[in-house]
Amino acid sequence: MKKNKLDELSNTLVNLSQKSVGSMPAFKMEHFVGDAQITDFSKVRQWLMELRTREDSLEQLYVRVEKTKIEINILHEQLEDIVDDNKKKLIELNIIDKKVDLRRFERTKGDAENERDIVLELLKDFINTNENSKEILEAQTDKVLREKYEKEYWVVRLAKQSMLDMINYGRISTGNLDAVLMLNPTEQRKVLGLASKYTLEVDSNIKELMAKASMNVSLPGIDDKLRNQLKIAKSESIEEFKKLI
């Protein structure tokens, strides 16, 4: 089977693509999968769902890897008894095809194992550092506890969404306000109280950070990365600007 010839750098890049890790980084799993769930209960619930998904995938991948290895061995055995050139070539191509499948399954298995281990470490760290971790774990299977934490989740979530509306638009959007009004009066007061409190606090923090930014407080390295991403040209110095006047 003929392949397109690649130069040395291209071959290096192709080999690197086969070895590069495609699993989700721990930083993303922690902050944008776990912390995105707002409360500790929902964060743990999400991590447990991620763990279950990876474990289910791994069980299938372990089977696929072993089955593919056996199929390759069987094809090699068949090849020994084939005389016809076309049939022999067809089996050789099937072997190549199976090896590609095997490589893909093993790579996916490795990524899934990495992600499973990341989730396990995050859960263990949560258990070891959170005083309420035992009850939160029990709430994953206890209906009464789950309802308690589910109520807390929606109060905090709607408070956060309402806060973001108030910071950006000066009022709570129709959709979020409608959701708040679906709660009982006690929970409504909790949501609106939290939203009002943190609107003032977060808005104050944002203004403080913007004031510091206007004073050219920079973060070496990160500044340039964001500037390049946004395609922002560097501003002219005062001296350069005066030359243009």
C-alpha cells in the first residue's frame, strides 16, 4: 500500500499527534466542569457522573482492545494458509485496518484512564478538605438529603444569574425573574437578597480591577497571550503620539 511521502518535520508532527494526550486537563475538570455547578453538592454530583461515564467507557474499551488483538492473531493465522495473492493481500489489508483500530482504542483508553484518575483525585481532595463531605456524599443516594441540597442549588444558581443580570443590565432579566417567581416567598427572598448583596460586592471588585488595569498594571506573559488572541495592536507611546501631531 503506497503512502504519500512526508518530509522529516511532517513525520515528526504526525508521530507527535499519535502520542499527544487528548484527555481533559485537571484544570478544566476542576473549574469548568466541577466549579461550574455552583454548589458543593452539585459539583460532586457532576464529578461522579463524569467518573461513571469514564468507567463505562473503559469497560468497553478493555474488551475492544482484547477482541482486536485476538482478531489480528486470527488474521495472521489465516494468512499462513492462503496461497492466492489477492486473498493474501486482502487479509494483509485487514490486519493493517485492525492495527489502526487497536491503536485508536488504546489511545482512547489511555485518555479515559487519565480523566478517570483526575476525577478521582478531585473527589478525594474534596473529601479530605471539606468538613461536610460525608453528608454530601450521602446526599447522592439519599432522597431526603438530595432534596435539601437541590433546593440550595437552585437558590444559589438563580441568585448568581440574577446578580449577573443586575451587573450587566441593571435589572433581572425576564427569564430569570420568571424562574425566581416560581419559588415560594421564602426562597424568593433568599435569591433576591443574595443577588443584591453580591451585585454590590462583585461590581465594586470589578471597578477596582478596572482602575488598576487603567494604571497599566500588567501580568507578564499573560498580557501578550491575550493581546495576540484579541489581535489588539500595541498603543503608541506618548512621545510617538506627539510626533504625529
